[in-house]
Amino acid sequence: MKILGILNITEDSFSDGGKFLSPEAALAHAESLLADGADIIDIGAASSHPDAAPVAPELEIARLASVIPALHDSGASLSIDSFVPQVQAFALEQGVDYLNDIHGFAEPALYSALARAPRTKLIVMHAVQEGGIATRVDIAPEAIMDRILAFFEQRLTALTGAGIARDRLILDPGMGFFLGTNPQTSLTVLERLPELAGAFDLPVLVSVSRKSFLKALPGSRDEAGVAAELFAVTQGADFIRTHAPGPLREGLKVLEDLDNSPH
């Protein structure tokens, strides 16, 4: 199981907007995420929550360019979180390890470039929105898994048909507003993660950290987030994307100890 530590180089991310906008602050936070147990730094230079302001591709690229070289020099494994083809093409040129797209690589014009970058893994995320940032829509919990499975069936066929190796793909069902405003919809997907893994036999990534649906669970949002992350791991998640690698790493140690304890 691998942990992606979230690094937001943005002005208006819902949880830490503006804190790490300067390159110095961003690099220091990346170092802290790695020290706390992150295996991969997932960098987002434009917010995608429903109230986010638009960011020009040129600015998104400039923000990424301000930190990628130093992080490469440090040996960090990098993921770039963007749904903009121009930004994704830049990330491929930088030789990043992962591309993370909230719309699951919807732009066929980019597929040839993706196919020519075999070392970069692709995090193919499902969202109920067809483009742009998240919006507030209501999706019934009982309908969501059929939508997710149909989305991946279509998108994986398109990607592999374009010459992108299947073993480069990681599936993210989406969480929070990317599944709609009903908290139960996200909770339903967490419970049914084994169906997703079983349907496609590919690694699964889950990102619940600090999302609003966690308010439906007991405790603070951070406490509920760690509990949901650990539950996702028990349901078969292979990657967890989180703001707080430290508490998750500690929880994983407890799970491991429980698994290894005599019964």
C-alpha cells in the first residue's frame, strides 16, 4: 500500500489554500509529508472544489515548474494532479511518476503523448461531472456503482485501445463532491470498493482526506478521515491520497500488528 501526500500550491484549496503557494513553503511541506510517511508527493496547482476560481494553464505550469526540479533532485516520487491537457503534457515532459486526472483522461488528443511516456502511471479518476471543477449535484447512493463501473469500462477501453499499457492504470472512484452532495453516496462506494477491484483487476486509489461527506461520521473531520482511509485499506485500496500521512501510517502499523497477532 502506498501513500500519496497532498501538496496544494494554490490560493483557494478548501483545506489549506495559500499556505504553500511560495516555492519555499511548498518544498518544506513536501519534505514534511515525506518525513511523515508519504511515498509519493501529489502536487496540485489549481483547486477543483466547487467554489474554486479558475487558474490559467500557464500559471498552473509556472507553479509546478517552481518546485518540480528541486523535488526531482531530492529523489521524491511525484504525481501531478491536473485535468488540463496542456499541464499534463508539461508534466510528462518533466518525467513525473504519476499523472492524476479527476476526469480520467477524457481528452483523446493527449493519448498519443501518454502512450509515449511508459514510465508514468495514470490515476484514472471517475467523477459525476463531465468536465471542469466539481459541482454540487445529487446522485442517489443506489445508482453510483453502476455509473462508476460503466465509466471505467468505457475509459479503460479507450486508453488501452490507444496503446496505453493496462498495467500503468490506477482506478480512483472519486469521493465527496465528485460523487455528489449526498454523504451516503461516498460511504456506499467505500463499502463496495471490492467490486471495483474485482471488476477490472487493477490497483485502486482512494482520496477521502478532509472531504465534506466525513461530517456524516462521528468525531472531527480529521479523525473520521483517518478511520475512512483505514477502512478503505481493509476494503482493498492500494493507494491512499491524504493530507496527513503521519496518522495514516500509524494506523496502518496498528492494522499490521492486529493481523500478525496470535489468535
